Amino acid sequence: MAVKMNIHVNANTLKYISLLTLTLQNAILGLSMRYARTRPGDIFLSSTAVLMAEFAKLITCLVLVFNEEGKDAQKFVRSLHRTIVANPLDTLKVCVPSLVYIVQNNLLYVSASHLDAATYQVTYQLKILTTAMFAVVILRRRLFNTQWGALVLLVLGIVLVQLAQTDAPSASGSSLPAATTTLPTLTNSQLPTQNRMLGLWAALGACFLSGFAGIYFEKILKGAEISVWMRNVQLSLLSIPFGLITCFVNDGSRIYNMGFFHGYDVFVWYLVLLQAGGGLIVAVVVKYADNILKGFATSLAIIISCIASIYIFNFHLTLQFSAGAMLVIASIFLYGYDPAAAAKAKATTTTIHPNPNSDMEKLLPRV
């Protein structure tokens, strides 16, 4: 019994520590990416940085798996063979979110090409609700009415924050990136003929795929005895080939002319490691918390990034941004409110502290 309670306490501690770490990591990553893209000098290729982050994540997870196997090389190799090579069906399961994310990213490119920035940002925030929907359908998770209300508040808050970033440029003529997804900057000659309906359907499709992939990954992470680090090894081994293809499809000519590591310096390598660390933290959050709480953590990180950018990038604080930030913070508290637990606590308090007037009333004469 004591062992079970200790495991529960440890898991609960990991849940909150991982959520806090993810919030801080996302906030720092947003500011660091902003600085890396606006500082003077050669700009690195983002596709190569994403690929290097996957390599860093793979190496880190291999070291952690090696440590889990008691630093025994033979046990380590046998564990990799048993999980990855000898169990191809399980490895194929992990392949599903990787493929879904590729389709999702392509839909985001289509959406960004056919919608204005404000419409794109507002529509893509619906991924918070689709994640909750898939959590109910796939994981059979039950959400209170107050939690659904909190999710709607969160969407509204993030929409206000994102629109405030779009509408209020900084003193330097630029604002903090509104979306966490990096999208290409297209010149007028490169822009396709815009079809708003196509862009809207693409954004909605990306929302549904984002929710499905996140919940699916949570299911396979929690539904097996395989460790978080081994799951990440599987995911990285599948993501790296896709990352290589993306590099040479999107930036093949620039890689050939300027080199794979063009624009890299100490700060870019720090950014790569920070992004890799974020991938590992997300896996821990999904394992010990859930995707919905992850959404709250990343939303709070956007608020923190924007507040920090007031001092770093001269971002202008507006009433719209303040209202959005307050909605996000209110949604976090509302989501954590459990009506059943509150009613139970109230009933317990009433039992412990009964009404002192009740006994007195019995002694009074009836008129």
C-alpha cells in the first residue's frame, strides 16, 4: 500500500514538474527563435535545425535507455532489438503520428497560403477543442461541463492574444511570432491565387489531425510497458528519414550552394538542444499528465513570451492582449475546478462543524 502511494506521489510530482518545465521551455524557445531570426548575420536553415534537434533527441534517449538497462551494453542492444526490430507492429504504431504530422504540416502550408494571418491563427486554435474531443472519443476520458467551459475560454483567450500580436506591431516594426508553427515567408510572385474556402478547410483538417496525433501518441505511450525514452527512440528513428526528405525537398538548392550548417553558431546549437529538450519534455507530460494539460501549458507559455517581449523586443501591451491573457489564466483555474470534489468537501465541513443553532432550536418551546 505504501509503495503504491509512493508511486502515485512520484507520478503526480512528475506531472506538475513536467508541466511547469514545458511552460518555461516553450516561453524561452519562442523568445530564442525570435532572436535567432531577427539578429544580424547569416540566417540558418530552419529545416536543418529541426533535423539536428531530432538527432540530439535520439542520442539523449539512447543514453537514457542505456542507463535504464543498468549501463550493460549487451542488455541495451537486446532491448533495442526486442522493442524495435523484433516487434515491427509496435514500431509501425509509432509511425502513425509521424505520418499524420507530415500531412498536418502540409495542410498548414496550404492554409497559410490561402488565408490571412488573423483568420489562420484564429482557426488553428480550434486544435485545443479537437484534442479534448479525441480524448473523450479515443481515451474515454470524461470532462466536466466546467472543463469544457474552460477549454472554450482558453481558445477565446489565445485568439485574442494572437490577434493582438498581429494587430499591434512593435516599435521596431515587427512583433513576436503569433503561431508556434514556423511557416514560410512568400513573396508576391510566389503567392498562389487565394481560395479562402480551401484555406479554411485545410486549417480545420490540420486542427483535427493535430488533436488525433496527440491523443493517439498519448494512448500508445500509456497503453504499453515500454518506457518514455524507448518510445522516443522509435519516434526519432522514424522522424529522421522524414526530416531528411523535408530538408532536401524544401531547401535542397540552398543546402547544395551554402552547406548544411550555413549560419550555425553557438546560439543556433543552443536553440537545437533547447528544441530537442522540448520534445523530451512533451513526451514526459503526455505520459504523466495529458495532451489537454499540455495545451494549457503551451498557451500559458505564449502569454509569458509576450510579456517578456515587452522588455526584450519592445512589444506594445494592448487592452486586447490583457483581456486574452486574463481569459487564459482564468481558464487554467476553471479547468482544475472539480465540482464533485468541492461538493464533497462542503459536505464534510458541514458534518464536522454542524449548525450550533440546531440543538438550541430543539430546546425552544413551540408556539
